[in-house]
Amino acid sequence: MPARFTTLNNAIQKGLKSMAAKTAVSQIEYWEDQLKDVDVTGVKGIQTDLHALKTKLTADDIDGDAVKKLLASLAEKTKNIAGRVENEKVSEQLAGIADGLAKAS
């Protein structure tokens, strides 16, 4: 299995604060696609937050506080599922994503 979430993890490490909204939406859609095959309790909550984040980022007036809250929620939820994923490589990728999101929130 190829390393999943690598693109997302790399984007987060480059910095979310400087990421354009369009690029962020692209990364969210990538993340949503990668989560389709992850069958772990908690994924639905992440998908809900991702949808909400995409909505916030495509709004005419982006609410920075709401985005930060969603990033914090995503960090916590991602951290929670990282340890429950059977594939060790995917688990490591998710843990890295969680750390990056926590730093950005």
C-alpha cells in the first residue's frame, strides 16, 4: 500500500497559515478521499469537521476563529484515530497530521 496522507502531511508541514484557501480546500478533498478506506471509529467525526472546514474556507468572509477551532478539533480527532489504525505507516502519517494541525490551531 502506498504511503497515504503523505501529500497532506507535507502540506501541513509547509505551513497552514500561509496556505491559500483554494489549496487548503484541495488538501481537504484529498484527505476526505484518503479517509474513504479507513474503517476506524472516529472517522465520521473527522469527515464532518472536514466538511465544515471546507465550508468555512470557501465563504466570502473567512472566520479565522472558527477555522482555528475546527483545526484543533481535527487535531484531537486525528490523534485519537491514529493509534487505532492497523496499518503502521498510515498510523504514523495520521499522528504527524495531528501534530501539525495542533501547532496550527
